[in-house]
Amino acid sequence: MSTWLVTGGAGYIGAHVVKSLLENDFKVVVVDDLSTGLERKIPEQAIFEKQNISDTKKLAEIMKKHNVTGVVHLAAKKAVGESMTNPSLYYQENIGGIISLLEAMSQANVKKIVYSSSAAVYGDPVEEKVNENSETHPQSPYGETKLVGEWLLKADEKARDIEWIALRYFNVVGAALPELGDTGVNNLVPMIFRALDNKQRPQVFGDKYATTDGSCIRDYIHVSDLAHAHVLAAQKLITEKYCGIINVGTGQGFSVKQVMNTVSKVIGKDINFEISQPRPGDPAQTVADVKKAASDLKWQATNDLESMVTSAWQAWQKMPPANN
């Protein structure tokens, strides 16, 4: 049984990755400082080490203690808007975090890592769909930190012979179980739910983009599909020598207004949204070309937008952020 350490394993995506790894016969060590994660999301079968990843020495000791084979690195700050107003925090946490992690891996002689990257590295792409070789022009400090993380992996591949897969996530939605729902409100769907709970009008940030209905278009992916991609990535690193970047999305784009309509259908009531100013750092359209995920990981998304929103709504009703 292979032991993998998951940084940020008490977070929204992390908890789903941990669940999926355990279901596929991995032994899992969760490292999380619980600054945003929730201990209740960590399954009993996982080993939990409460630790900030900035402490390289302790991180290396944890890896040695549990005889770790590889790492899934999810611990990071991830709000695009916040990164625009507090960029130094993002550079410190995200880049400092992966530097500390890679150094700990070196000290513990751990050579395999699956890295949580982001579609934010592409910026405002010119192509209808972005592939892994598309130009990267991140428009936010958050996106910049994710791109620098990829550069560090490439550098360590040359310097220390690590093997790595960087998964460029698109927009993550949904929940495998109600108790694992997204308790943050930086993502579109929880933002809609929060507004409705507060008897407010959900906001569409900008309606003058060069898209079909003027609102931003994104590629939305169910968190369970994303979690499974991490399992396949870890398995690939175990069975063969591999280094590379892989998009994880559905290959289909939906506008913000289309998402509003889907939420309306799922909850059974009309949504009276309002148009607000565009947010800094928001590109008009980002949709994934997912051919590489299919060829290299034998992975494809299985959930459509309605099932994503339905599972997110069920999770929100059972456990909204106020009750977490």
C-alpha cells in the first residue's frame, strides 16, 4: 500500500482527494494547519498531522515518520480577488509553501508530487479552448503563484530528479457528500447560494465581455471528477516515470448567466440577479482542451453542470458556512 501525503487535505478539494485516494487503497497522511480547512472533513482512516507547510524541518520529519511515497500538494491561498488586493500574502503563502515542501521532499527523499495548479495561469486566452501548450499570461497574483509553482517543479525535475504532474484545475463545483461541500464563498455557485440565503440579489460581475451573453464563460468541473484525476495522476507516477502539465476540466464552457439559470432550475425558483462591475483579474473565457487528460491519465469528466449544482445545493442546505 502506497502512502501519500496530502497538504491541505482538510479543505474543500483536499477532503475529496483524500476520500478518493482512500477508496483506491492508498494510505493517506493529511497535513493541514486548519487555517481554512475543517478537521471534521478528514476521514478516520487518514492520519492527521496538524502542521503548517512553511516548517520544512517538521514536514520532512512527517514524511520520514510515515514512509511517504509521494505528495499531493493542495495547501494554498486561492481567492483571485484577494490576491489582487494582498499580492504579497499570496506570494509568501503559495510560493513559499511549495518551496518549503520541495525542500522537505528532498530531505526525506520523496520524489513524486501531484501539484494543484490552475486555469488562472492562462489569463485571458485567445483560443476558444486552451491546451497545455497555450501561452500563459496570468492576470492575477494568484495565477502567477500557480505558474511559478510549475516552474519550481520543472527546476526540481532537473536538479533533484523528481517526477511531477501539475493539474490545471478549471472551476470546481459540487460535493461527493453533503458534509464535504464548499464552505468558501469565493466560487460562483456558493456565492449565489449565500446571496439567496441573505435575501440579496446574486451578482453577475460584468455583462460586456465578448461572449454570447456578455458574461464570463468558464469550464466547470465536479469536485469528484477532479479528485479522481488526482488518484490517476498518483497511480501514473507510481507505475511510470512521468513529468507534465494536464488540464482538468470538461471541455465545455458555460456563462455566468447560464449557471444562474441552472441554479434556478435546481432550486425551483427564479433568480433576480444584478449586473455589477467586472472584477479585476477575470478573463472573458477560459475553457479546457482535455485531450491530454484522456490520453495520458485515461480520465474524463462524468458529471454535467446540473448534477454539479444539484450536489452543491444539497451540501449547502445541509451544512452552509454558518454551520461549519
